[in-house]
Amino acid sequence: MKPDQKATCPSAEPKAGAVLLGVVKQNGEVNLLSQRIEIDEHFIETASQGRDLGQRFRFASPCAAKGCANWSGHHCMVLDIARQLAHIEPHVDELLPACSIRTTCRWFMQEGADACRICPKINTGFAEVETV
């Protein structure tokens, strides 16, 4: 990552300017997109008609770090939370999925390839869990 580049959160809110990271499949796993697609208000309006965007898509945007409820003070806790609540662990024999944000991804910076193997198994609901 370049010094002037900000880390990217792979579990962000659907807002104009965010990146469409993936599409949630029927089994709840996320099919990550290899191409970077920035969303706009038109996408949000159209895709959310009668449906919850967070249950259908995953988005990425600049990491808020200390401005996020999932920030521990030095790292993002979403992967930790996913492991605790859903017992999600990486399978080391899996190939890394395609990803449009890997070079700036906060999770990849923290845990390397293991984060990429866990990422498709995490849906937006995990990012909304707050710790006390």
C-alpha cells in the first residue's frame, strides 16, 4: 500500500462512492468481484427497492479505524467476531478468491491470506455486532 493510501474496509455501508465488493449467494457466502465497481445513488435507489442491500451485497469503503465500533484501538475486530460467533476459520487449502480491494484491504493487512479465505464467509450482519 502506498503511504498516502488509506486502508479499505471490506464490510462497509452502501453509500455513494463505495465499492461493490461482492454479491451474497443463497447460501449466505459472498461471491467477491474481481473488478472494482464504484456505486452511486442510482445503484442504491434501484437495488434497494423492496430489499435490504446488506443482505444482497457487500461493500467496501475507506476504513474509519477509530471512528468505527469494530475498531479495537489497533485493529479491526470483525474477523475476531466472525470466528467467535460463527466459528468461521480459513481452510488453508483454498485458493484466494478474486478481490478488487486486496492491495488496500484492512483485513488482508492484518491477517494476510487467512483473511481472504474467511472474507467470503462473512456477511454484513457481522460488521454490525458491537462489543461491550
